[in-house]
Amino acid sequence: MKRELRRGGFTFKQFFVGHDRCGMKVTTDGVILGGWTPVSGCRRILDIGTGTGLLALMLAQRTEQHVMIDAVEIDRSAYEQALENVAASPWSNRIQVFHNDIKEYADNSNSSYDLIISNPPYFPEGTDCRDEARAKARYSHILTHDDLLIYAQRLLTEDGRFCVMLPCALGELLEQKALNLGWFVSRRTWVKDVIDKAPYIVLLELTRILQVCDEQQLVTHLPGRASYTDQFKQLARDFYLAL
């Protein structure tokens, strides 16, 4: 049965993500992070800066019924929209959305998580942005990467994983900060639009347990961007209607 496409958001195979009131919209990059992040063995997951709730919803679809997911969002409009998206999904009993700053959340939380995921802010202060909500979603002065690492470390279980996505140069900076704080990189994937272009984002999996880093690259489109690669289809086929 063909699923009806709704306005004001993005229709996936099993859920709809409204994003008309959020500073950050649903993007292919977000879908890549949600499909790439490992979920085996997880019991509790935290999504920092959930925005529309996209990552929380994707991880709910990919995990078993006993896995509980918390999602934190500082912006009121995005929080309210994430609440609506979660309530309309098949996993409303497994996802809880909090309107909170991650610093305050971490300071008051007794929870620990096997997996923390974040698509964090990355535009430096001073970069022009068309509205306040988008600025809050994108500027790294709202949530510094140092703070992100510190609070993720506080909230993770001893053998937990922290997965994050950033533009390549900023990813390298965050990785160095992480190493200085005692993290280790267990997985690193460079993402390219097409095979003959340089990577534009990097996906990082950080742990506090020393292990050999699994380094890979992901190419999203065939030459000429005429179609998705098999690599991308493998990540997105359970979500995209066209796959």
C-alpha cells in the first residue's frame, strides 16, 4: 500500500517526522547517523539535542521492545514537535522527551546509558543564521563540544558508546578533545557524496575502553548522483519509502 505523504515534515516507512516548527529539519545526514549507530546490547539510550526526535525514533524502530530511549531538547518549539512526533509513532511507550539543557539534565539525572547519540551544533558563533531556533540548533556556543563530551561521559555506563556526527574538520577537533579526556575512538566513518569527492562529514563512535579503531568510508551516491549506492541503501532501506 502506498503511504500518503504529509506536508510539513518527512514521511518514513513506519513513522512521520514533522519539522515545520524546528530550527533543524530532517536531513539525509541525520538518517545516516541513525542508521549507522550500533544498537546491539543496548537497554537504555539517550539522544542529546533531539530536535524533531528523528534519531530517537530511528533507534526505537531498530531496537527491541525492552529498550528505553530518553531524548533531551532545549528549544521549546522543537521539544513540543518532538513530543508530537513521538506520540504519533508506534514507540510512544518507549521514548520520553525532556525539555531541558543537557547540563541541567546530567546534573539531576540518576540514569546511565549504554548508548548516547548526538547530532550536535557545529556552526561557530558569528555565522549568519536566519532565525533564533536555527541558531540554537546549530551554534556550538550554545553547547560546546567540551561540555558535550563531559556530560556524555558522566551519563554513560562504563562500557557504553557515544556516537556523534560532525563536519570533518570539527570532527577531528572533537576527537582530539575526546582523547585528551580519556576517550578512545572505536569506529570512524568518513562520508562522501560521491566516490571522487572528499568526505564532508565524519561519524565517530567513542568509548572509554581501548580497542582497535574500525575505520571505513561511506559513499551515498553513484557518479552523477543519479542513484544511491548500495552502502547507503543498506542503511536507509528500512526507513526511506523509495528504497
